Amino acid sequence: MKIVSLLFSALLIFSLNGPTTCAADPPNIILIFIDDLGWKDVGCYGNDFIETPHIDQLATDGMRFTDFYAAGAVCSPTRCAVQSGQNQARIGITAHIPGHWRPFERVITPRPTMALPHDTVTVAEALKGSGYQTGYVGKWHLGTGRQFQPDRQGYDFSAVINGPHLPGKFRPQGQDITKPKPDQYRTDYEADLCIDFIQQNRQRPFFLMLSPYAVHIPLAALSAKVEKYRRKAEATGRELPHPVYAAMVEHCDEMVGRIVTAVDEAGLTDNTMILFTSDNGGLYRRYDYREAADDTVSSQAPLKGEKGSLHEGGVRVPLIVKYPARVKPGTVCSEPTISYDFFPTFVDLADGSLPATQTIDGKSLKPLLTGENTRLAREALHWHYPHYHHDRPASSIRERDWKLIEYLDGTGDVELYHLAQDIGETDNLASTKPGRTADLKKKLNQWRQQVLARMPYTNPNYDPDRADQWWRMRDGRPIDSDARKRFPATEKGG
């Protein structure tokens, strides 16, 4: 009788206080890594137009991060950071592979490393050391050669999918994978593969990374959803987001809902950590390398900038973590965190060991998730994007509420913002706070030297009249804008 009473008391305490911080079994980990989704593109981050009930429910059931950052302003750098636990400047994947080229600009920008090196210990390899089964589904973009695919980088199951979103347009690559149905949208197919992986590995700990191509351009969604948002836009007078883009986000939301349901049906909910985030900031306008733009896509207001920029709109992204064993429902974290924090977090929760031969720049988020701490022992976050894209080459540093952006195109331009008071980066304080500006510039330069960041250098062929020309990196030829206009589906980007 006494034993029953003690057990009842323990259950009562748990029900009143929520998850405890006591030791739990190594969790299953599902990282949902959307492509180009912006900070304001889902309901729980303030979007009142796109319907994202499943993503919003994740936030209700878990923790929503307000100041989470993609490690890069475009896709490959952030993907490198997730896999390596390092700031991608250490490896040299600082642009999307293979990058852009503007041969007549003020500076010549460094060419990125073209694949994730084999000697990099990936997060999948680290988790395999703790007995995890590992799986990868979707876009990879860390090397096109067969030897650089996920199954050569620690993933037991690999389904790399290339091509656009619409049925019949995308191409899966991998062994022993089911083929898509003829009328299947890409996110539905990616969800199918993930559900199969979850079911097949429910008896052992697993790590699954789901990386859909959505919501990347070219804009494409199923017509019923597009029509719904067109009617909604007409009824509300909204110009943004683009109805096709809104439909693509809803496709992703349905994908998230299917994954959560699969975890529930497998009886794995309590000890499965589901994370939802993006590889870079949202796209405002699709630039087709001409003065004119194609589709205007979405707005991240009040954030400034977009994908390809080191302003907040280019790097601040959603992060939601649902993990019932450790994370209290409905919690919010405002600590600055970043993509390369995933690696040490996952290894920490798996009771594993970080690689002794590899610098890990990330910090484990475990104390934030459990509520043990509200701050991490970290001085600053850093970005290095020395390339032309939607902005000029630049590096930046965030030290608590202060953020500095230093342009690397020979102009000497510097911007300083206090994000707690100016999240929209509207008031450049560089001239009025010279001491703070000099201090952060010095720290940023010291960091670049420490990680051996590759820098632009003066272009002897600088031609102001031709500076805005884009040339292909693959073959060193000018981009045929007319051809790109005729065939917009050939657009490739970060």
C-alpha cells in the first residue's frame, strides 16, 4: 500500500509540474529542415495569412525560439554547419554550391569548397557511435558527386531528391526506396519516406533529417491550395505572401502533421524530439539576375533584408522543439542560438561523445530545453558571407543585443544595431557609437583570422558599367537572361 501511495505521489508531481529534468532514454531525433522558410512565414511567428495548424501545434506542445539563426544566408553553408557542428567558414562552404560569379565587381569573391569533406565527422556519424540508426530524406546540396552523398557521410538510409516540387518533376536517388506516385507532390512523397523510416526503426533510437526542397523557388503548388489563397488574398486585399508560396508553406505544414502523427501511432511521442527550422531567411523577391524581378514572394517585416543578406531577414529563422520528456509545453526561449548548436545538442542528449579531432563551435541547447539555464556560455555569434547575392559581401557578429555588419567589397561600410530596441535594423549606430563599433569590428576580424575565413580581394578588372553582370560558375560564361526568362524552372539558388 505504501508503494502504491509513493507511486501516486510521483505521478501527481509530474502532472502538476510537467516534464522533469531527470535522465531520459536517448531520444529519437527528427530534424525538419525547410528550405528558404522565413521567420514570419508561419502562424506561431505572427503570420496571419498562411494556415499552419500543425506547425503551430508543435509550438503549443514544445518550445519556440525567438532568436534562432541559420548559420548561413543561403542553403549550403547552413547545411554544412548542421552536419559538422562548425561555423562553415572553417570549411570554406560559404556560398551555395557552386555559387555565383560577378567578374567585373569591385572585389573577386572566394570560390566555395565544392563538397563537405570526407574527413569531417558529421552529426550522423557521431550519433551512430551512440547506437543510432540514421536517415536522410530530401535536398542535400553538399556535393554532387556520388562519393559525397549522405550514405557516404554517416547516413544508413539516404533518399536524395532532386528537381522541382510538382508531380513527375522530381527525381529520387537511393537504394531500396519506394518510387513516388504519378500524381504525388514532393512534400507528400518525402513524408512517405520518413514515415517508412520511423516505422522500420521504432524499436531502436534513430536520427532522421527531413530536408524538403519546399519552399524554394520555382514557386509551384497544387492548384486547389493555390486557388484557396488567391481567393483569400482577394477577400483581404493582401499582396503578400504570393498565393502559390502560401500554398507551398501549407504543403509543408501538412507534411509536419503527417510526421507527428506517425510518431504518435508508433508509440514514440514521449521520447522523440521533433525540431522544425529553416536553412536561411525568407525570400522577398525572386531575382532572376536581371534588373527586373520575377515574383514577389513574401515579407519578413519588421525584419530587414531577405535570403542572401546578413540582415535579420536573411538569417533569423523559426525554431520549434517538441520533446515531451524534457521540454515543457508552450515555452518560449529568447537566447540567441544557431544551426551549429544542433550537433552538440543531439550528441549530448544521446549520451555520446563529440569528435576529438574536430572543433565544435556549437553549444548544447539541453540546458535551455530543460529550463536549467536561460543563457548559454557563449560570447557571440558570427557569420561570414563574402559573396554577391541579394546583398554585397559581408561578415557580421552578434554579441548579446548588439549586431555589427561589415561589408567586404572595398567600400568600408559598417552597420551597427541594437536589436533589442531595433529589431528592424533601421537605425545604424556605427557613427554615434564609435567605441562599440571599433570593439565589434576588432572581435569580428579576430574571429575571421581564427577560423581562416576566406576573404574577397581587389578586382583588377573592375568595370562599373559591367559590375552587375552575373556569370555561371560552372562554365565561366555569362548567364543568358532571356533563356532564364523562357525557362524559369531552371532557376538554381542557395
